[in-house]
Amino acid sequence: MWLFNNIASKISNMIIHGAKSKMSDMEFLEREIARWKCSTERIMQIKGHLYYNNEHDILTRKRTVIGEDGKLQEVDNLPNNRIIDNQYGKLVNQKTNYLLGQPFVIESKNEQYSKFLKRIFNKQFMNTLKNAGKSALNGGISWLYPYYNDEGDLSFRMFPSYEILPFWKDSEHTVLDCAVRLYQIQGYEGTTPVIIEKVEIFDMQGIHCYVLDGNNLIPDALSGESDCAYVTANGKPLNWSKIPLIPLKYNEQEIPLIKKVKSLQDGINVMLSDFENNMQEDARNTILVLKNYDGEKLGEFRKNLATYGAVKVRYDGETKGGVESLEIAVNAENYKAILDIFKKALIENGMGYDAKDDRLSGNPNQMNIQSMYSDIDLDANDMETELQAAFEEILWFVNAHLENTGKGNFENEEVNIIFNRDILINESEAIANCAASVGILSDETIVGQHPWVDDPQKELKRIKKQKQEEFQQDYDPFGGDVNAEQ
């Protein structure tokens, strides 16, 4: 039986004082997995991903009425629309693309090191990082797992927050002690399809594979080996000197975005659904007042009304019959006003921006644009701080890979990761400011601020090459001024 590093100390700290027996490592993990699996924290992480994928609580909503005993009871003969206006998903995409929509820039004084990094941090990695950032917004945290693909290249895989149960060494959640990954796959028992829960435990000795049967961990015999190393080189199992799980946090507290705006998103869905419900409650399925109805049961009346659009009533002598409806006026302006309040509150609480903001109409100068982006910019600052910390861990594995593969030791090399935020700007104003700064600021600074330039260094090389070509065109090979001779 393998043992987890430092798990014994965790168990001893969690044992109730005075207990006569201690839990084994396996019992400890089984209890922790059972506790975490249905915890409110994990449920909220799952909710974030469900809401992003248009799976909202409104889809399970039921229409109820007050029953004979005064309590609510479900009815199925009333309109029950379930409309989703996914402002939350829009907010997640907005934040993800604002910070991670553009390729980040790698700056290093060591050109060889910079070339190696650009090969590893290719378009595939940037796509994985963007997906990890989106998952971090939905769950408060996501995880990158460095591994070697079939071609032997260092690659990164993303795990969502609800799959990973971390055990931290410190209260700041910066160093992992070990971690558990819980995920589901589809299998068969005979010919019957079933869902199998797999468990992978990451520690300093490698990955340990189990199947979760109820609350019991059973070694996964079907995976080939229940215990395996992180890396295999020339048939030899090898392990990193760190646990290869890198946390990408949305914020320091690891709070999912959905936790801030769920009630507002639910309110938007309810208002839209109620509006359509009220509009559909017409004379054939609304409240009716009957006078001297020529029948025995109200169900018969409803059936005749729904089938024929007519109903028979008694009207003879002093006995006058008839049907009247209690009409409830649906004021669309009230719904519109409430929806506007909810949407603005969702944007403010989620720290996003409104692309249809009034500040963009009339005079969209740079000050108005910056004011509109102020909230999302502040939130992006927090997320970027967490991403920069994550890149320190990413670079540790990259440097170890480069050294292990004989590319060189770059442990002490300084490198800056610069995120290009996708912000709307007034290009004419920005270009005018760049032109006005000539002679005051360096060409590198001015070119870096120009809205048409993505890579300042490459643009400066183009400018230098262009000036050299212009110089060669103005002078002949012997040094004479060609224009002067003409």
C-alpha cells in the first residue's frame, strides 16, 4: 500500500481529540471525497459551467397554485414557459476575450530562450490557456496539467475546477500537498450502459488510479496499472519534483463569477418567462365568471370552451346566464423596466461593460471609452495577477523540460509575459497622440502604443529596413547623390 506524502500529518490534525483509533490514508481520502463531492462549493462550480452552457434553473421551474389546504401545489394546465436570456454566458465570454482573446507577448533578453518559449507557447497552448481562463471564471479556479504527448512534445491539458480536490500545504493556497481528480466515463455492466466514476490521486510518487464504488476506493485494474509515473523516458518511469497541477485562479478567494450574479440571471429568466405566460393566458385559459351555467362540472365548461370556442348557458325569463372574464392588464413597460434594472445590475456586479452604453453615442472619445471599461479593467487586473503567478509555475516545468532535453539551463533567465487586452479605442485619437509624441518619447514607446501595431519589435525592424532601402535609393554605389546628378 502506497502512502501519500505528508498525509499522515493532515490526518492527525483532523482526528478528534481523544479518539482511540486513527484513520488510514485510504479512509481519509474516501471521507474527504464524499464530503467534497456534494459540497456547496463544488455545486456552485458545476452551476457556473451549466449556466454558461444554457442549463439554467428556470428549466426545472413548475407552475403552482394555492390548493384547498392553503399550500402550493403543482398544476400542469397553465402556461409554463422557460425562457433563457443568457447574460451570464455573455459576461464570461466578454471577460475571457478581454484578457485572453489576443496572443500574449513573450519578452526575454535571451533570444534563444525566447525562441524555445514561443515554440512551446504556440497557438495550441494559447487556446488551452483561453479555455482554462473561461473555466476559471465559471468555477473560480481551473488547472493546467503538463504532460508529454505521443510525439514527445511538452503539452498542457486543462482540468475544470469541479474535477480537482486539492490538498494545500499553506493557507494561501500556493503549494500543493497532493490532489484528487474525480471524473466520469461511460462504461458497461454486461450490455447495460453505466456511468463509472474514476479517481486519480496525484502525489510526489506519481498518479494512482482508482474506481469510486459508492464511497469506497477500489484499485482500477482496467487501466492497466493502478500506479504510474508522470513521465516515461526510454522505458524508465520518471516524476517531476513538483506535483504537475498548476492552479489558474479567477481571484484570490477562488470565488466563481456565477456566485456574484446568479440571482440576477435567474431574475431575468423569470421576468421573461412570466411575461410570456401572462400574454398566453387568454380567454380560453384565464379566469372566467359564470352566471347560471347550463352544466354540472367546470371541467366540462373548460373542455367545451377549448374545443369549440363556445359554451352553452341558460337565459330564460328572470334567469339570465352569461360568461365574463376577469382581465388582468399586462403592462409591457413594467417588465421592460425591471429587465433593464436586472441587466445593468448584472453587468455592474459582474464587473463587465455594456457595449451599447450611452457614453459611446455622440462623442465616443477615449475618456468615455476608458470610463466604460473601468470595471472590467479592475477585475482583469486581479485575474492577471493570478495568471502571472501561474506562469511562474508553468515556466518552472518548461525550464525543467528544456534542461532535461539538453536545450540548456534557463532557470535564472528573466522573462515577461505581457497580456494584450482587447479594448475598444478611438483610433484617430490614439494615432494623433502618437504623432504628437515624436521627439518627446522614444520610437519604441510610440510604436508600442500605436493601435495598428501588434509586435513593436518587428515593426521597428521594418522601419529600420525601410529607411535603409530609402537611403540606398537616394545614393549611388560610389556615394554620389543620384538626385543631384539628375
